[in-house]
Amino acid sequence: MVSVSELSSAQPVKWRDAADDAIAAAKQCEGIGSYARDDVAATLRRCWVGDTGSAARGRFVKHADDYDAAAMALRAMAKAYDDLADDITNAQRDLTGALDYASAHELKVDDSGRVQLAKTVAVPTGSTEHLEPLMHAQGIIDDALSKASRADTDAARALRTVDSMPRTLRMSGRRTNRTVTSPEPEAPTSRSAGRTGTRSNPISMTRWPGTR
């Protein structure tokens, strides 16, 4: 389960930055693929006849397929980061509101999310009215931490799917009698270096941007 400090200190804006970089890189891949397929291959068809020319055209078309596959993986990666950022932003908002509520009602919250009375309260025997604010804060905090944990798990699953996409596309290429070999899309720019991490590893709260 995600802790209070981890959720509080996460910085979803950095995932949005990484997603923006991935989309920019995907557009570059699509542009290069289109150029290789539509312009270079067409020029070779006009200017280079024979078997050698045909082989050269086939290689450029194959490169175009590689770039298209990389673009698909990058767009899927961007969606995973955007979805994660949205979910964590919502969970953070709920947690912050609950922590403010707890402070206003003299409650203390530990890092696991457990809510307790900050001081002893004298109440009539059998009365539980003083516990209502505690239970209210506890419910909101539990929901926020659960939402963040689900988002973490969902993002890890989505990124594992992205990691398998090039292999899936290669298998699809074999079934259709054309080879598609997509390189693993790398971090698109230096701006996102250190943010996206290694896609084959599940996301961990300890590797969330802004956490230690």
C-alpha cells in the first residue's frame, strides 16, 4: 500500500512532462517512417530498377515499419503516464483535504494512514460521537491511498504491455509475411531522462518523481 508521505510528495507533473516528450518522439518517428515509405521508396522506384533497387526499396519500407512500431509504443507509454498522473492528482487532492480536516479536528495521521485522536477526550460513557470526525477522515484517507496503489499497479501493467509491443509486432509481421523489427523506444529527449525509467520494471512508489 502507498504511504501518506509517498503520495503527498509525488509530483504528477513530471509524468505529464515525460508523456509530452514521448508524444513528441512518436510524431518524429511517424514523420521519418512516412518519409522513408512515401518519399524515399518512391524515388528509388523511379530511379533504381532491377533486383538491387527492389531490395533497397524493401529495406526502406522495413525501416518505415520499424519507426511506426516505435511510435505506437511511445504513444502507449505516454497514455500510461498521463493516466497515472490523473489518478495520482485526484488521490493527492483527496488526501490533502483529509489531512487538513484531521488537523482541524485535533486528529493525528501516521505514515500508514491510520487516524487517531491527538489527545485524550473526556466523553460520556458509551458515547461515540467524538469518533465521527476520526472515522470520516479515516475513510477518505483509506480511499486516497487505495486509489494511488491501484494507479501504481495499473501503470506498471500498462508499461509491461508497452515493453512487449515490439515483440508482438514482430510476431504479427511474421504472420503477414513481412518483418517488423522495432527497436525499443528510448527516452525521447534529455528533458525526460531520469523520469521515464526502465519500462520493463514495474513502477514503484520509491521511484515516483518527487519521492526519496
